Amino acid sequence: MDKDSILIVDREADLVTLTMNRPPANAVNFDLISALLNTIRTLAGEDAPPGIVLAGTGDRFFSAGGDIREVVGIEIAAPRIRIFHALLCALEQYPAPIVCAVRGYAVGGALEFLLHADYVVANDECKVGFPEINHGLLPVTKGIRRAAEKLGVRGAQRLLYWGDLVDAQTAKDIGAVNEIVATAEVSTRALDVCRSLRGKDRKLFAAIKRSLNLTSQMSDQALEAMTVDDLGAYLTENTSADARARFLLKNARKN
């Protein structure tokens, strides 16, 4: 663990905490995006990818979003947008749980992280939003689509059109976060949730996540093929078979 790195990586067995470390606001620049993307791709390539908790240094900012200083011209901004899009794809396709531990502000691109995570734990001081329209910017299109999917079109319009930030309770009400806890409990709770989800059958979790995240644009034929492929994967898995056997035995005892 290198506490001087822009991305602090702390591993404990099958859980990894990735902490964005660009104080004071943990603004997401090209180097941080690259570090996140490369780390997540490396972890995804393991035989049994660990659960990931994504956090930010300090209590005031999870992240203030993209570093606006890098939006100075198409020759600089375009590569940054492309790699950020790739990072969102990596979050979406990661085959194990990703939980965001949010203390303070999570705005712009940081809110896109929340929307591409599997679970979000936030503190009471959390504020989320898409202020880009007021700053002469746009979220990436993939983030806008995910906002409509997770928050509903009206909820996404509320954040995207007006650019206002909303408080933690409102964020929970519209589905941007899952639960609110005290600041001191955010990290522990996020790790507990991630550990619990990582404890589920690995192949089943990956299949469910893939179906939730990637199937909205697929044809019926492609969906059928994915279902059959997943069936072959989990029917031959010992842990899945054990779970089915326990379920059948439990029902037999009831009868």
C-alpha cells in the first residue's frame, strides 16, 4: 500500500479497497482514471476476482468528479473521455461486486462511478449531482444512459437538466445510493456489504450482474445464447450444486 500514490490499493484476502487519493477533492484526472482502469482490469483477470470497495481520501469528498483543467481542447479532452468511457465499461463488466464507500460529495464523473457500482454506502453529508450543464460540460453518454436506467428518466432529467446537487436522503430516495450510515461507519459497512456479496456463488453473481448491466441492448437470440452459456457454467460448479442440494433437502424436511 503506497499512501503517496494517487490510487491507494489495500488488499485483504478476497477484498480490495481502492482509494482515490488526490486531496483536497479527489478530482478525477487522466492519471487517476488510468490507474483505476489498469487496476480493475488486472483484478478482473484473476481466476477468482476479489470484491472491490471504491473510496476517496478524507471525509469531505468522495470525488468532485472530472478535473476541469484537462478539458482545454479536443486533442487533450478526447483521449480522456475515451479512457473514462473504458473505465465505466470495466466497472460495469467486472465479474465480482463493486461497492462505493461515499463520504461527502460525489458529483459529475464520480456519480457515474456510483451508478455503475453494485451497491453504494454513503454518509449523511453526502451530496450527489451532475453539475456539468452549469460548467459548460457534459457527462459521458454512457453515464447519461446509466442515470436514466437507474434513476428513471425523470430522476435523470432532474439532475442533468438543472445541475443541482441533492442531499443524501434524496439520493437514496431516487436510487443513487443504497443506504446512509454515520461517517465513521461508511468504510466498515461498505466492506461488510462487499464481503457478503463476494461470499455469494461467484459464477452466479457474475451471471446476474452481466444480465442486469449488459442485456438491455441485446437481441432475444443473444439473450437466449447467454442464458444457455450461463446454465452450462453454473450447473457444473460444485458450490452451485451444493446450494441446490441444501435447498432441496430443506424443502424435503418441511414436507
